[in-house]
Amino acid sequence: MMLPLSKMPVRSTRLENVALAFASVLMVHSPVGVFAADAKSTDEPAKVTFEDDVKPILRQHCLNCHSQSDKRGGLALDSYGAMMEGGGSGEIVYDDGDAETSRLWQLVNHDDTPVMPPSQPKLPDEQLQVIRSWIEGGILENSGSKAKAKKKNALAFVASTSGRPEGPPPMPEALPQRVPVVTERAAATTAIGASPWAPLVALAGQKQISLYHTETAELLGVLPFEEGIPQSLRFSRDGQYLIAGGGEHSVKGIAAVYSIKTGERVAQVGDELDTVFDADVNDNMSRIALGGPQRMLRIFDATDGTQLFDIKKHTDWIYSVSYSPDGVLIASGDRSGGLFVWEADTGRLYLDLAGHKGAIRSITWRDDSNVLASASEDGTVKLWDVNSGKAIRSINAGSGGVTAVQFDHKGQLVTAGKDRKVRLWDANGKQLTETPAASEAVLEVAITHDSSQMIYGDWTGSVRMAAVADPKKIQELAANPPPAKERIGAVEQTLASIKVKLTPLQEKRDTTLASLKAAEKAVADMDAKIKQHNEAIAKSQTDIAAKKALREQTVAALPAIVSKSRDAHDSVIASRVGLGDSPDDAALMQAADLEASLAEQLSKIAQQRRLIVQTKKDEAALAGSLKTQQEALVAMQAQRTEMEKAVQVARVAADQAEQSYAAVAGELSEVEKKRQLLAEAIQ
């Protein structure tokens, strides 16, 4: 949010002056024409203008008290310029086209008090529609005027997770269990705070703060507040800390900061002479602001507790204090209806938001820091655009007064009121749901981080948690819970029941784990077989290749040997022819040698031919064996696939069994830890 701090003009308005300005408006209800006569025929809608349409209504009902000659409340309505100037209370209409933000519309439509005309019914619908159409059409002066481009409504909002810490949301780990004050019932509810990111709610009791899990309604622990009664409970922006303001009336007031995880009080500021009604910490946990009956808005250094400065403009008890989520501004409201916005760093006044006629009981910021909501005993919740200083909505949130209001992360609002109802509103101020009436006025309300539960407490001290989806679905929470010695018995019963549940879960976990290991071993054994089979196939393929190579080598070498044998054969024939009828011994020996050489060559050729035939047979046999091996491998791989599926099934079963066991075992561990803390609290 970009804010021109200390440079923007401050619009100072007072609802009382506006009330005077309209005290005599609309005293007569004689009908008038909705639009001035217009003989033109056109497809475009007729303009609604001040001169032609609105002024006749004002002349009929208002000008006896609001004209240039008698400007009651400083307001004249007999000319366009005078109306645009407004009265002593400031402007009454704006050119943004939003009727809901107009004070004129809020009063004549009975959306805000005092309703106009006082003690009389509203204007007829057709006359109200004229005024609304004029505002939404751009508050045109006459038929020649042109509407300005509409400004973007400040109600436009995009939800944000700014401020959320990384990792799981902060939750208590080991909180104290001792109950400082034991009573039959709690006193009137003074404070409720919900974590911005976790299922956690804090309830104020007598000298204590009780923390509950909002999904289970389980009491997680009790934080001591020995100074008295907490009057306000707020979580830090990241949800890591709880800020409690309170004390004892006419005695002492402080603001304390607790660690959510451990329950330890990590900081304390203030030493007021009366209780603190509200306290808050800024976005980076460096400053703490508090207010109370002393009418001082005090700002402290959160790190060392030193007081930095006071803001002294309030004239009555300060009920509400709240830093904007971005830490730029701080707002405060008091018992007389004073509502101010300050520069957080300097304490300089930024806005004086006048409009409420009753005490400001609660204030809350929307996540984007652009809109502030204020709840008042005048029965309204007002939404303020802090960039312009205008009230952009006024919601009649309960007769008798609105006691609390809180934004959720969606820009919705939850409110509580003296009419004993809790209501949820959308970002535009439309009611979404409401709870059944409580037995007494509802004093405090909060909404959970996920907008699923509304937690509220009334004058009797009864605290309830209602589901947003079904507000009649209610759970009771105790702000003053029973002592540890009473709660430990229920915890021990819970321990026993958990152990009963845990035994079969452990058996199932062990059984499924054994099945998983057996399935995994079967796969490992099959993998070993497949490996051996692959090695045998590789050897067969090598042998086939060797046989083929030998055969091809022998076939290639045979022609040369055959050719050589032919030459030897020719030599034998020649030697035989040369022997004649009476060969000598030398010729006979030569012929014999040639014949022997030929015989040797012929024998070698025969051997080679046999080798070719044999290697071909061996190659075929090896190929047949290889095919058998490959078919067996395919079957083994298919079998392994089925075995792997069995492993996956066994693993899922084992994981589910482990998760079921771990969940109950974790629950057992937490309950045992809680039992130990309760036992220590009893000692």
C-alpha cells in the first residue's frame, strides 16, 4: 500500500452535523414525477440530473431548512454547487458512482443512523430510486453534464497470504496445564483471538488464557495472566506469538507477549495505573501499542520494553488499538466514538474518521491494509478507505450495538452484537449467515484462519464455536477450564482407549511389513535368476557367433586348398605316365611321394568339408537352444512384472498400515505428553 503520509488532506466529518443537516429532510411524502418530462425518443437511458430530477424532491422536502437563506447545519440544497460543497459535516455525495458510500443515501435509505426523516417511514421506492440513480449516474448537474469515469471501488480485494511463515503453521508443543483460577463458570467474555494461519484460538479467562484446537475443540494448554483479566488477545502477523492486554481495574495494566509453541512469556511492556483494554504488535514485532482508561495511546519498543512516545488526542477511554498489516499505520477508537488513524513510526495524525455516534468497541484491518472496519455501539460497522478517508460502507450489524468485528483472509467480516447474534458478511457488506441467538449479549468474536468456524463469547461467559457452513452446529469451549486433577482422569481414559486401538494396528503393520519383505525377496530372487539366464544367453550368442565365424573362415579357405590339390593330382598323373614299363627306383619313389602328398591334401579337404557341415549343425543347435532360453527369459520377466505388482500392493498396504499406526502412535505420544504436563500441574 502506497500512502502519501502526512501529505494527504484530512477530511474531518461529524455524523451529528450530518444528522442536523437532514433533520427536516423529507417531511412530506406527496408524489412527484420520477423523471422530468422528455419528449425525445432514444435508445439510450435518460439522464438523471440534479436540476431535472433531484431538485424537485429536495424542494418538496428540504429547502425550508436547507437553502441559502437558512443553511441549517451549514448545508444548503437549493443549488447544485451548494450541495457539492456539503455542510459543516463535509461532503454528502461523491462522483465515484457508488451510492453506498454517500451519506445522503445512507441516511435517506435508513442504512445508517439517524434515519431520515426521523421517526417517519422511508421515502417511497420510486423517489429513493431517483436519488440512487442520480448518484450512480455520476451526480450530473443538468442534461448537458457528462459523468466522470468511475473510480475503482476500494472494496475490490484480492486475498493474500502475506505474513504466513514458511513450513507448517505454528502450533503449541508443550503448554502449561495448571488452571490459575477455578470457577463454576467464567466471567463475561473479555477477549477472543484466532490464529491467522493455524487451527488455534485463545480465550480470555480469570488470570488465564486458554488455547483450543479449533478442529477438535481440544484444550491445548493454559497460559497464566497473573496481572488480572486479559481484555484483548491478538496473534502476531506470522502467528508465532500471542499478545495479551489487560490487568486489574484501577490497579495495573500491561501488555504481554507469549510464544505459541512453548507458552513462555517472552516480553512485557507497560505499567498502567488501570487495565489495558487493547494492545497490538506491529508487523515486524518491534513495537507494541496499548490503550485504556487513561486515554493515552502508548507506543513501546517490544525488544526492551522502553516507552517510545504517547499520543494524547483521545478524550475518552481507548477501547480499540490495531496496527495495519503492513505496519505503516495504527488505528485507535474510543468510548466517545473517536476513531483516528496515525502514522505508525511517528505518531502523527493521518486520519480523523468521524461518523460513529457511539463507542468504538472494535477495529480490524483487511489484509491489504487499504480498508479499516470499525464496530460501534451505534449499531453499525463502517468500512473506511484509508487512502481517501471516506466511509465506503455502513452496515447495520445489530440493534443495541456492535461489540466486535474481524476480517478474515477473504475480506469477509464476522460481527457480534448486543442483539445476541453473530453474523458473517461478504466483502461488500451483504449478510451471508448468522448464529442462533445466545442467552445474553455477545461481547467478542473471532473467525478461524480457514473461515470455517466462528468463535464467540457472551455476557454469561459462555464461549461457543459455530461452523460457518451450519451455524447451528455448535461446540462449547471453556474460558475457565476444570483443574488439572479433574482433567487427568479423562486423559488417562483416552490413553487406555488409544492403546487398545494401537495393538491391532501394530499387528497389522508388522504383518504387512513382513508380506512386503517376502514380496521384495521374491523379486530379488527372480532378478538373480534373470541375471544368470541373461549370462547364459550371452554365452550362447557368443558360441553361435564363433561357430559361424569358423564356418565362414573354413568355406573361404577351401577353394585354395582344392586348387592346390588339383595341381598335385596333375603331378601324380604326369609321374605315373613317365614310369613306363620298367620304371627305376627313383621314378617310383618320386611317384610315391607325389601320391602321398595328394592323399594328404585330399584328406585335409575332406576334413574341412566335414568341419563346415559340423559347424553348421552346431550353429543350428545353439540357435535352437538360444530361442528356448529367450522364451524362458520372456516368461521370467513376465513373472517378475507380476511379482513387482505384488510388491507395490504389499508396499501400499504396509504404508497405509504404517500411517494408521503412526497416527495413533503420535496421538498416544501427544496424550502421554499432556498427561505428564497435567501430572506436573497437580504436584
